[in-house]
Amino acid sequence: MSTKKLLMLLMLIYSSSYAQSNKLKLNLDESGKTYVKASVRMQLWARYFDSNPGTTINGEAANNVFDISMRRLRMGISAQLTPKLYVYSLFGGNNMNSKSERDFQFGVLDLYAEYEFAKEFALGFGESGWEGLNRWNVRSSKSLMAIDAPLFTLLTVNKNDDIARGLGIWAKGQIHKFDYILSLKNTVQYGVAATEGKVDYAINKPRKRVSGYVKYEFLDNESNKSAYSGGAGTYIGTKNILNLGAGFMNQPKMTSQLVNGVEKYYDFNNWAVDVFYDAPIDKEKGTAITTYLGYYATDFGPNYIRNVGANDITSGGTSFNGSGNDFPMMGTGNTVFFQLGYALSKQKKRYQLQPNIAIQYSDFDALQDKMVVYDVGINCFFKGHSNKLSLGYQSRPVFQNINNQLKVDQRKGMLVLQYQIEIN
């Protein structure tokens, strides 16, 4: 479906539903139990960052970068066709910037059907973000507390998946206070030629990826309607949540390397545990606390490491990090991730501020020093997550090969002003 046709469909739903609720929802029966619903959302970035050493843009040195970009564009249509049958679609793309603006990829992100046999068991089939391991694998980019998601949790993003999504089948449900997801997915045919002493994605017949995640919800239950309806980064005190979760992810023979000229394969094995707490402090004032703590054990094979920079528009680079705002984000080793935010009193019901911090502390086997990234920020909510302005600063380490050991040589920073708007 083209962008133009999709927009026309959204406008039709909007005009048809205006008299009902002034929202992009069209009820299919009088009770409202069956419906078609649409949404449009975008995240705009104004950003400045100090570049990694040796960074270039079109061959010219770029010691720092200031740019304007669209971090995410999302257009969704979901339909509860019968009380049991649910269809979900999401269209969009990431990172429309000075490097990708002319050939920005707008396409299908999610497209699936799901049948709920009972609240305890539903079966889904199609292209989706439903996957296990941790809270951040099933989360909405709309409801983030920090400027961006902890991207290290999307372990194979844009390698053998499609923007952390894939074709597959899954089962999910809520059994009393337990919420679970079990997923079986195809992986994209991707790999590089094996080399001596360096682990990377293997060129072979892709194996299926199996993952699962279960959480115990001590207080309120979160929604599991879609992969993005629950798993909020922050509820800003609108719910009372305390969850303890654990998960796993496995794919046989995902990576390989040459060992004395013979290709050796490695399984992709991971597990994680996490806890999430979000609760109002003073309901009358609107104050609330949000905090998250997770531990991740990830195994891609010996000494695997990958540098990633969100929305990067650069090239070159003379440090181990690579160019732009890249840093060693994911790899074989252990990671602790922590977030904390506090929603201040609402100001005459016009806006609400929420300062927040986040820390990724990774002990990767390939690095001599620990990889630590700090994020500090503040959200200004005008209408919850549907209309918010955010300012965030990130400090990242720059690694260099010093005496055949990868050590932190210096730190660099990135400042992002983000505006998010959604119509739903």
C-alpha cells in the first residue's frame, strides 16, 4: 500500500468516526466490541553530537554534527473483526535524515492476525515484533521514558531481522497474574564470509529463532493486545505496576569464524531477568515514579562485538567505535541496564515534567574496559505520550586499541531535542 493510499484510508476512518468520538476509530457494531482503529505518529529530532575520531561526511572531516531528522514514522491500522479475531498492521520507517531522505524506506513493519481462544491462550501468525527475552523486546517506541529505546536489547537488529521484526508464529496469554509470550520466528537470510579469528553472522541455512518471556504482575495487569500496547517505558502514574520477568532467546548456528582454516559455528544463546515498577506517588498532584532494572547474559560466540549508532549519517572513523555516534552496543558478555524517572506535579493541567536517567553497564568479553553509557533527560508532557517534548543527553565511551587491548580512550556526547505527536 502506498503512503498516499494509506493516508486516504486514515482520513476516511477519521471522517466516519468524527461524530462518535473525534478519534480514528470506527465501531463495527453498536457495542463497540468490533472496530477498526487507526493511528499516525512521528518523532522529530534536532541533534548535536561530538563525532568519533576520524568521522567524515562525503569525505569531509566532521568533528561534530548538527542535524534535523525524523527518527520514526508510524501509521497503524488494527481491527477487532470478531470478538476473537484481531488483525494488526503497522507501516512506517526509521531515520529519515540527510543521508536517507531521497530514498527513505517506508513499508510494512507489522502485518499479522491473531485468534484468542481464551484470555489464557491466543495464537498469532505473520510479521511482527512479538518476541521473548526481556521487557524491551515487546515494547512501544511511543511510550519511552528516555529519548530512545535501549537498542542493545534488539540484539540482531537489521542483521538477520527486519527492524527487530520477523515472520513467525507465537502463543501468548495471561494466566491470573502471569503474562507470557512464546515465539518461533524465521530469520532473514544474512551472513558474511567467515574469516580467521573473527566471529560474525554465518552464511548458512538460517535456523529458526525460539524465544520466550514470562512476567509476574504483582499489581495491575498490563495490556498484551498488541506487541506495543503493553511494555510501556513509563505510564506516568496512570497505572500501578510491579512486574518481575525472565526470558530466553536461542538460534542454532547463527554465527561462525574460521579456526585454522575450518569454519566453526556458534549458537546464539541468551537469557535475561528484569523488574519494572511504575506507580503514582500523589494522584491529586500527578507525581509518579518509574524505574527499571534488568540483567542480560548474551552469547553470540567468542568475543563478538558490534558498534551501533542510532540514526547515524556519517562514515569513516579511526577509533574502534567507528564513525559518528557509534559505540560498542551489543556483544558477547553481560549487561546491566537501569532507568529511573520521576514525574513532577502537573502545572495547571497544561504540562507535566519528568526528569529521568538511564545507565547501560556492559562487560563485553572483547573489551578490556567496561562499556558504560549514561543518559539523562527530561520529558515535557502536554497530552501524555501523544504530545510531548523531550530533551536528552548521552555520554558514550570511545574505545581504542592500546597495546592490543581495547580500552576507553575518551568520552563523547550527544544532545537530542525530540518532539513526538500522535493522532489516534
